[in-house]
Amino acid sequence: MIPSMRHGLAGGLLLLCSLAFPGGSYCQEPPYIYRFGVKVEMVSIFATVLDRAGRLVTGLNRDDFAVYDNGERQAISQFSREYIPVSVVILLDTSSSMLSGKKLDNAKKALAQFLKRLHKGDEALLMTFRTRPRVVVGFTQDLERLRREIRRLDGNGSTALYDAVLASLEEIGKARNPRRTLLLITDGLNTYGRAQLQETVNRLQIAGVELFAIGIESSLPEDLQDKAVTRSILEQLTKSAGGESFALSDPKHLGSICGTISERIHNQYTFGYYPSPLLDSRWHGVRIETRVPGLRVVASKTGYYPVIDREARSR
């Protein structure tokens, strides 16, 4: 209600009350005015830029980019190429299927190399999943401890993939750094647990956390259908969260893929903008484009839900 209408109605009520109750003890203007709105806060996004060959592009400037919020061009208030420390949740599938073809052994070696590439100020959390997710080591900068625990891992049980992703979102809220990333390595479909794909997609979207997912595929002809489903699932997860999915049939290539992901995490642009005054709390899609032909932007999130601001102010 606009202010002039609100005060006009309030004045009319007080006049009626004074006529009906001369003492005025039964009618009073409400002591509080409740205002509901949506906070307009800076939206922060991190992004990697790649050329046609998938190589990193690191020398761009603010004017080389355009940021869109629900299709509307935004003024970029913050832009930086400086490195910001990251908190990484390593989410490793240790189900029994990971024992075949030395997939788990190769994953452990690849993750040990990935940890060596972390920068000063970075931290990591190690979570495994089979029938249920388990935090092996909480967020720490003690990389040797993480590598030691990774070497001890073994495989068994089914694959509760969606339960694990949801559990990782709970853990990443404990991170110390503003930049937060999930690194998922799995070889199979979700075969256990309560969570469903759509619920997981929705939660990733709301969390706005970057996800890099690696799917280790089978090369057997009878597994072609499962391969297609796995690729589709990982693409849906990463597209809802921001980030990328990778598929490989030879687990020996895990080290190379983890190296690629590390490079992309550690070479991101930072963007910040203030959206126009928001009238609702619905989903806002975010898109970053570069004006340089032939380049692709991989953003850390695909959108956000504005924060609803409810407050009561005294007269």
C-alpha cells in the first residue's frame, strides 16, 4: 500500500473511533508498521573462460564481459582477476564397483595430485559415499593428513549418489572461504538412498555451489545405456549448480582430468553486481558472456533466489 493511502485510512479510522468512543480508549493506531520486501545484495559469481580447444583464457578485462540477470544486462560493480582462496569438498565414490579396473586406486592417486595443487589459504574436506555418505576429514589445510586418509580408503557397498551430494551441501556451509567448490568422482548410477535426482538438482540450484563431476564409464558394449544415463545425470547436476562434468572410460586419465579441474578452479574471474530492485523472491537466472568471439564462459552458478527481508518498524 502506498504511504498516502495508508495514512489516509489510518486517519479515517481514528475519526470514526473518536465519534463512537469519545474517550478514545478503544481505538488506537497500530504501533508497528510491517514492511515486506526483498533485500538487494551484491550477487557474486566466479567464472572460467575457455577457448575452442578448452584452454584457459586469463587476460580479459571487465569490458570484455556482459552479465545478465533474468535476461537484463547488469552493470558490473566488481571485477577481479586476483586469486581468492577456495574451499573444496572432495566427494569420492567408494562403492564396490569402484574396485573393478583399479578405478578407486587411480582416483586416490589423482586426488593426491589434486591436493598438491591447492594454493596457500585453500582448504579441503574429504567425504566418501557408498551405502551412505561419510565425512572422513573435515575442512583442513593439513594436506598431508588428507593424502594419508585417501591412501587408506577401500571400496564396498552400493552407490547413494544423491544422498551424498545433499550431505556435501550441508558440510560446505562450514567452509571458511567465500569460494566453495564440490569435486565429485563416481563410476555409477544412484542405486541406493532416499534422495531423488530432481530434489538433488533443486538443492544444488538453491545452494549456488560450483560442481565439477567426473564420471568413470564402462567400456563394455552392454553398459552403453548406463553410460548415457550417467552422463545425463552428471550434466543435469553440474548445469543446475554451475561448473562442468567430465566423462572418461579409462581411469588412468583421472589424474589429467583432476589437473584440468584444478587449473580452472585456480584461474577464475570474479564478478559482482547489484540487481535492480527486486519485487519477488522467484529464481533469477544469471548468464555471463564474453564479447571475444570463440570463447566460452563457465560460471560458478546459474542463478539465485533473492533473500526475503521481513521487518517490523516502530512509528
